[in-house]
Amino acid sequence: MTERLPLMAGNWKMNLNHLEAIQHTQKLAFALADKDYEAVEVAVLTPFTDLRSVQTLVDGDKLKIKYGSQDISAHDSGAYTGEVSGPMLAKLKCTYAAIGHSERRQYHGENEEIVNAKVKAAYRSGITPILCVGEPLEVRKAGTHVAHTLAQLDGALDGVPASDAESIVVAYEPVWAIGTGEVATPEDAQEVCAAIRVRLAELYDGELAAKVRVLYGGSVKASSAAGLMAKPDVDGALIGGASLDADEFVRIVRYREQAVG
Ligand SMILES: O=C(CO)COP(=O)(O)O
């Protein structure tokens, strides 16, 4: 079986200016030890305005923390006012870009075509997409959450070759769990994360599917992380609110020390 290194990624959303970002990253770096990074990959997804500061800190202090953006333009350059391109993010040595977050889909009209174009743009620049998928509450209530989420996965990966897709990170983030305090049960997370892996095997092959990390996101806290991580197809978490509290985020990174609750 392929060993998948768990990924704990903090999505700061529209929080922390560049000065606060430096403070926060320094606090994380101070708290995290080499053994933490051996067990878990740690990443922060920051506002665009923070990336240069975080890069300077990571480069200067040789930190092991990875960083990336919360979005990326579908285009590489040109007359796209307000957009930030893959080549610009690559120049800042971003490892990751979150793509298709439900808040982008909801507030910025991002559909499957746009998400697909952004996934391809990230790969053109050597940036790994953290592709966000997941159903809203009404879909969950209707019981069609697996089909809904897999359709988002299919759309995002349309025309993406295996040589790219093998490095993708998929984050299952049910919309009803985001920012609500209502974390999915480990069983609910496992159901959809496992279905995502099965679909990856169908779209590509079993070897690729076994390599890809599938994260869960939505109201993850230190108290829920260990239970979620105990599930075989949950390979990490995308953490919003709790990632803004450095102590809590570090506790999530050290989920193995927490009780399975
Ligand atoms: O949207 C999320 C991460 O991308 C989850 O946010 P919360 O952890 O605040 O629910």
C-alpha cells in the first residue's frame, strides 16, 4: 500500500494582513518541531497580500512549512484586472493553490468550467491544486451528496492527464460543515473520501488513486481531528477558523496526541 503523508493545511480565508501573517507563521514555526514535519506536511493558504512576507520568512529561516494561495487565475497573463496568475504564484514559490472552494463557487460564480481551467493553470505553473469539492445542505438532505461531489471531481479533472493528476490534493468540504461548528462525523467523511478515491481509480488507475491525498474540511478542531484521521481514506484536513489560532492549529497537526473523540 502507498504511504500517504498526511497534509494539514490552514485556509486563512480573508484574515491576517501581511504583518499578522508574519507573526502567525513565526508562532507556528516556533511551536513545530522536526518530528512534526516528519509525521505531517503542514501548509498555510494565505491571502495574496501575505505571500511575499511568508515566502521571505520561510526562505530566510529555512522553515519546513509549505504555503500557497486560496485561488489562482485561469489565465497566465494579460488584461484580467484583479487576477493573480500561476506564474506569479510560482515566482513566490507557492507549493499549493486552493481551487474551487465553496466560497468561490458561492460568492464568485465559479462553475465546473472555471474550476477545471484553474486546475490546468496551476499545473502549467508547477503548482499543486488543492481541489475543493462538497455538497450543500439541501443535497445532503436529499441523499445525493456522493453523486454531487463526484460530478464536481469529474468536471474539475476533465482533460487533466494522469501525469498531473497524480499530485492533486482533493479536499472534501461539505458546505453545511464550513464555519458552522457542525463537523461531519468520521463515518460521513470516510464515505465521501472513499468514493472520491474510487472515482480517481476509475478516471485514472488504482495506483494513482492510492497516491492522492484526500482531505476533509469543515469545522475541524483538535477535538475532532484524531477521529477523522482514524479513517482510512481521510489523509488530512483543510482547516479554516481553527487555523487562525496557532495553538489550536498545532494541536491539529499533532492529532496523534489527541484522544479519538
Ligand atoms: O472552508 C474551510 C477550509 O477551507 C473550513 O472552514 P472552517 O474550518 O472554518 O469550518
